[in-house]
Amino acid sequence: MRFASTRGASPPAALSEALERGLAPDGGLYVPEAFPTLGPDDRDAPRGLPAVGSRLLAPFFADDPLAPALEAICGEAFSFPIPLVQLGEGTAVLELFHGPTAAFKDVGARFLAACLQRLVGEGDQPLTVLVATSGDTGGAVAAACAGRPGLEVIVLYPAGKVSPRQEKQLTTWGGNVTALAVRGTFDDCQRLAKQALADPEVRARRRLSSANSINIGRLLPQMVYYAWAALAYARAHGAAPGFIVPTGNLGNAVAALWARQTGMPITEVVLATNENRTIPEFLASGAWRPQPTRQTLATAMDVSDPSNMERVFHLFGGPGAARARLRAFAVSDEAIREEIRRGEDAWGRIWDPHTATAVRVRRQVEGDHWIVVATAHPAKFPETVEPLVGRQVPVPPALAEVLERQGSAVAIEADYEALREALRHG
Ligand SMILES: *Cc1c(COP(=O)(O)O)cnc(C)c1O
């Protein structure tokens, strides 16, 4: 299997090359050149997540140097539970938040780290993973790479602009993880990281890679939980489910669409956004018009120009076809609050603000077989959730362990010389 750029101006790449590059040289995003269709044998065998992953992803790894390691990589990435829980007639929830940082990004980050580690041969120069974060991605990548030989991680985050719990998840790993607290905004962090990735002097001294959310190594493993959940649901109910996905940069939803493309029993993938309404407005009007990003309660979905839309257009064969095939609903902060407030009465659940958008959309779609995708644990967002439910949210063990550790970060100014200096050491 080879991977093409959505912009079509770079040659197709092998999987390993696409993983290390992140972005294609023409600025496009890598997509599989073809989608293998899985046969009845692949659908019937009742097995766990790592086994479904090895089978589903084998065609995407074919001919790549990483192919022999696929089973081990799946074992490392899918080492925490992903329960599919029936909540009542017609609605189930897929809980993606039982990993080390209590959000779905753990799956993609762990899989990518397991791949990158294996791309660094013994005795090779280590690979430096540079990641700019507004909070959640950096924590997942740091947790996934911590302690892995051959990898070094440098996380840039805006000082004072992440939540106290997020900061713990960025700064408490030590060892091969360095956290840089940038005196500036998330955009500054992203700009600095991009400058470093393009700097020949830095690249001459370090082998650099970025682990941002457009890396295909984060999307492939996300297909696995959709395939696994759809197969399990179809076996139990004799009907294929649809998924409702809390959506920001569209990485999670694209993985669901790709899983469907391989023939998995999935009726529809419905997008739930917050008040950043570029996608629902595009589907309604046909015009792609990103507005300035709005701050909402579902902060990890505060994206106004989702880069993975390029992959959606590529998959369907253009914007017009995508419009005809997709549904998306925007959810206001007020509606998010309402769903959190009544979560325990209506569903027996405390929702986090991101999952609450999908729960809201469940009320707007007809029919019986829906799986709501839960992207984060409510204990990650106590400032929002606890006043609404009127009590403390119990902290899951993996998160509790991180919160107990002492964090440390290196403060730097938001200028490139400061980052360059930091990259010279360590
Ligand atoms: C990142 C994130 C999202 C959005 O996922 P995308 O792949 O960017 O669409 C939703 N919920 C949570 C909790 C997240 O961290």
C-alpha cells in the first residue's frame, strides 16, 4: 500500500515515509491510495481490539518495513479498555477515554509512538518529536512517547493558557520529554514548531518529526475502534449502527468514514460540532467560510478551519459529493450545559463537554441504532462539569497518578531564537 497526497503534487509515499513526514511535501495530507474491502471471514471472527487491529490494518502496512511489527504495535496501542456500553433502547456509547490522559487522542498517539520508535534503528540518532499543543494533544503524545528508547519529545504549550490538569499531563513525564512553556499563544507555539521543522541548521543536528493530528499514523488506529465496535454491535443487535462523533479537526470522524469504506457495518457517520460552525454551514450552503475561532466549553473542538476536510473531499470525490453524503449539527454552549446537567437522570452518566455535543445530536437523529462516541472523561474538565452536576467527579486511576506527580517546564519567550537555543541542548 502506498499513500497519496490529497493535493496530488507529491509522489505517493510508503507508510514509514508518510509517518515520519507527517505532511506531504506539497502541503497535502496523506491518504491511502486504495481501501481494501474486508471479506466475511474478517467480519465474523469474534476477537479483541488488538486482533481486529492487526487484521484491519494489515493491508495498509503491506510491503512496509513496519509490517512485521504490526501485531506488536497494535498490542501496545490497544492496551487499555474501550468499552461499548448500551445506554438504553437505541443508543450505545463507545468510551474512548480510559487511556493515560483520559481522552481518545491516547489511541492515535500511542500507535504513532510505537511506529516511530521502530523507525529508529539501533544505534541511530534518536528521533525528536516536536509537538505544539493547546492542551490535549501534547499530553497524549508526551504520555505515549515517555520512556520509549530512540524517541525524544519536545512539547510547546502556551504558558498560563492550559488548564491545571492539562499542564500536569504536559510536564510530569521527565526523562525523554521536555515541556517548553512559551510566553505567548497556541498560534505562537505552532509557528515556532513549524519554523524549527523547516530549519536546515536544526535538521542537520537532529532528526525531527512532528506528531500533529494530521499524521496518518494517528488516523489508522482510530479506524480500529470503529471497526471493532461496529462488528460487536452488529453481532449483538443484528443491525449495523451509525456513529455520532464530536468533531473539531475531523481526525476522529475521518477514521470512522475510512472504517466504513473498508466494508465495516456502519450506516452513517454524523458530525457534532460546537459553535464553530464551518462544517454544518458548508453542508447547508455549499460555501466553505471559516470564521474566527470561537471559544466554547468543548475547547478541544474549537477549530474553525478543520484541516482534515481535505481528506473528506478526497474520499467522496469532491465538495459536492461530500455535501450530499454527510450530516453535521452545531451545538451551543447552552445545549452542552443542559446535556451535562441532565446526563445522570437521562442516561445515568456524567458527560464531558465534548461528548455532550454528540449526546445532544442523538436527540436530533431518527432511528434506533446509534453509537455516541465519548471522547473524554468528565474528570478532565471539573471547572465546567462539577458546578453543573453539583458534585465532584471521581478521578480515574490513570489520571489520578499523573496529577500526583511534580511537573517541570522550561519557560521560553515566543521567539524562534529561544526555541533554537533550547534545541541545541538536551
Ligand atoms: C481532539 C478532541 C476532539 C476533536 O477531535 P478531532 O479529531 O479533532 O475532530 C473531541 N473531543 C476531545 C475530548 C478531543 O480531545
